[in-house]
Amino acid sequence: MYGKPLKVLLLALFLSFRGGAPSDVTRAQQLPAGPVLSEATREKVVRYIRERFGVADTVKMNLSVLRSSFAAGFYEVTVSADDGKNKHDQVAWVSKDWRYLIVGNLVELKQNTNPEMIQRVREAFKIPDNVKLALGNFHPSHAADFQEATLTVDSGKAKQERTLLLSKDGKHLILGEIYTLDVDLRQQALHSISLRNEPSQGPASAPVTIVEYADLQCPTCATLHQFFETQLLPRYGNKVRVIFKEFPLLGIHDWSPTAAVACQCAYEMNPSAYVPLRTEIFRNQQAINITNLRDLLLTYGEQAGVDRVKLAACIDAKSSWPRIEADLAEGKRLNVVSTPTAFINGRMLIGLPSAEGYYQTVDEALRGAK
């Protein structure tokens, strides 16, 4: 999944399948006002949302006044996002002790039976009948006002799991997630990402490390790779190092998993060949298909300095697949859901919002590294 900054924000924040529940904001604006939100608290919540969902500083964000909520321990608030071209509002819920944030869409229930919940979700998010929905058992969530369960969405080609939150009164369902506001997301990411024995570009001593999770069949990933090579790395020189992680979108792209295998095979055989091979794949992305894939990978690998026969054997045996599985598992632990997703000294940035968005984030990381 890829897109412009605001579209990426919507993907992450709204967790919708097709559209969403547009009546949420209108309904919420009719609720009684709560206490005045301090500027420090407002900034804390906005900063958390930026870092949790990889929103660049070039996207303007704001929070509305607090409002009363159906959940006694929570206030409702509207999150506004504006990238200069599009604006969007989204309802969220903040616990009164400022520990938890819920982002998602609200569905009101007449009954809280599983069949009704599934049907209401299908109606609210316009999920077609040929997409199967299955709801697991509810259990206590981190926030006392809610229980949670896993909703599995199966299109026949790919499966996704979403969290459903059920209010204590049994009348309100939220398709979304509960997040803990007092977690240091950057430190959490830094402690979770493996930096050893990974393909990279730039010196290991660089004060800023960018870790990129990409799918080789993703057009925006190709654009970002070119941006790194031709603009960002030349601009910062030995101050920035990029570490590459494979994150093929399984079930969505047909040839990217095999291309990832080829890249990791090349890295194991000749580390210096990894980046040239990756660059060539991205450069010729539109010409590659599932039929010509193997021959092109072998040609590009040979041009990059990898033995053609050995590379063929490695691709056919999928010998490097464990490395890709490790990258996928790591990315999922970090809540990577779309490509490209980068972590700049631990701060998440999704997509390619703009060159300026990346430069601002790298400059911030450089200031913090001093």
C-alpha cells in the first residue's frame, strides 16, 4: 500500500476497508464539551499520533476540544490532518488519565451478538458479501471500559486481522486499536530493530540510521530508493546510513517475494552486490513480470557481480527465505503495515510524503544525535 502523506495517514488512522463511518465526526460534534485541553497535553497526543502512524511534520495536525463520551473513562476528540491539498477529520478517544488513545471508527449496536456485530461492520465499511468476516472471542482490553476481539477479513487472496473494541454497555463497537500514550515509540523501535549482518549503504559510524522496509514491486518504494540514492545520501554524505529490510506484501504482489530472495542471496554471496541489484530491480520494475522474473534476476545479479549459477541455485532453493521471514516478523512487531516504511533513528515515517519531510526528520535526528 502506498500513497501521498494524507492518504497514508488515513490508511493508518482510520483502519477502514472502503471509506469508513463518515457520520462519526458529525455525531461527535454534537456531544457536550469536556475540560479544556492544555497545550502540553495537546502536543503530547499529536506527537504520539505522528510517531505511531509515521506522519511527517509537513502534515499539519490538530486536536479539537474534548467532548463527553459514551465510555465513562474516556473523552472524545477530533483529530484533523491537512497536507496542504486535502483535509480530513477523524474521531478518537483519549482516556481521562491520559494513558490510552483509541483511534478507529464507531459502530452503534442494538444487540451485541456476534452475527449483528459482523453485519454492522460489513454495512458501515461497505465490505462486499464475497469477503468473509470472522469474529473471535472477546476478552478484557488494556482499558477497563472496553473488551476486545480479533476480526479476520478474508478476501480469498489475502487475510487481514483487525481489532474490535466493545464498550462496557454493549452498545458501541469500535473498529480500531488501543495505544499506550506513555510508551517511548522511538526507543521501542531502536530496541526492536536488528542492525547486524544487514545490507546497508553508508558508513556504520553515521549518526543517523534509516531502516527501510520495502517491497520490490511497490512503485513508491522504487521512487524512495531513487530518492535515497540520488538526493538524500548525496546531501548528507557520511552522516546517514540506510539499512534495507525486505517486506514483500505477500498475497498482494506476485513476484516481489522471489525478488527479495534474489537480493538476499546476492547479499550472502557478495554483500557489495546487494544495492546495485536492488537498484536495477527498482529501475526496471515496470518491465518485470512473473514470466521473465527469473531470467531478469539472474541477469541483473550477474551484472552486479554475483555468480549466475550460484544465484540460480539459491533462488530455486529459496535459501535466503529465513532472512526475509526475520525481516517480516520484525516489521510486524513494529506495526509496519504498508510499504515503504522507514525508521529514522527510531522515528517512523510512512511512504514518501515529500523530500522536505525526509530532510526535516533527518535534520531532527542529527540534532538529537549531538
